Amino acid sequence: GSGIGAAVASRLTAAGDRVAICGRRPEALRAVAARTGAVDIVCDIADGDQVDRLIRSVVGEFGRLDGLVLNAGVIAPGGVAELSAQDWAQMLAVNLTGAFLVAQAALGHLIAQRGSVVSVASVAALRASAGMGGYAATKAALTMLTQSLAVDHAHQGLRANVVCPGWTVTEMADEEMAAFGGERSLGVPEAYRLVTALVPQRRPADAGEVAAVVA
């Protein structure tokens, strides 16, 4: 419905692919669908029954499934000392269990087409940073889940890869920058500049750049 997911939908539909998008926010999905021509399906991927309906709907609409992008994600900032059990559980449910449920439901269809899975993790999956304990753990686990798909099913023609973006200008990142900057009397653009000060290009990525890698 926004950010990297919406950018991927735009990139793939522009290339002629038929795309289904899912998420929990009907209005946001409808807006992306209207702009891209994608099929929008409301689904909470943390709910196994909704996921089963999602995959059935997509295969019913298109007749097959060639590719899957595991992009849904939520973040609750905080280290181990600060995170509530509820925040931890929500990140696990969406960032990891949700990805597992969707991959599992789609797997047979993907194998039939010798298809591809791309998971959108994060640089947080590779290196820990302060105040990201739960998010980093779930994204690292998503990376291993995707590698496991590759190891277990490459002989059946499935490709599974992970993209690990750094700071990218999205709705979710804007909210994080507002909180981060607010503590330091910085606006959102200044906060982005501060967190990317050690990035070689000294700037955050654009969602379209990440979408190009996914595609």
C-alpha cells in the first residue's frame, strides 16, 4: 500500500507483469491499484486463513503464480530492555510468521512455474544498531527463511533471494525520522541526512531504486 511495496508494483506492472498486491489498509491498496493496474486484495498476512484465501484468489485471477515478493513489515523501536512482549510478538507475527505463511501457501504454485521469491529484509538483518533489537532479529530470521527456501527447493527450479535496503524514503521511515529527529530538534529531511552521514552517497535510497533491485 505504500513505500517499497507500491514501488515494486509500479515497476512490475510497467514492465507488463500482472501483479496482485495485498495489505491491511483497503484505501491505500485501492490507490496503488488505481495507479498501477494491480489487483488489490485486503489481507492480514499474520492470519493463516486470510493468507490461504489470498493465494487462492491470486491463482484464480491469473491462473498461475510466477513470483512472490515478501515485503510486509512493521517496526517497534527499542532494544531488548525497552520492547514490550506485545511489540515483540507483533513484529514476529508480521515480519517472520507472515512471510512463512505466505511462502508456504504459494510454494507449490511457484515450484510449478519454476518461479522466484524475493524477500525484502534490511541492513538491520546484517548488522545490529541501537534501539532495533526486535526488528533486527525478525529481519535476520527472514533472511535465513529465504535462504532455506533456496536450499530446499533450488533443485525444483525455485530461486529465492533477499534484498537488504538501508534507509529508504517511505511512509514507515518518515515516521521513524520524525521520532528520531524530534528528540534532536531536527526536521525529517535533516534526520535522514544525519542517519545517512556514513552512507557513501550521503543520502537515503528512493523506493524506486529498491524496486529495481527486487525486479
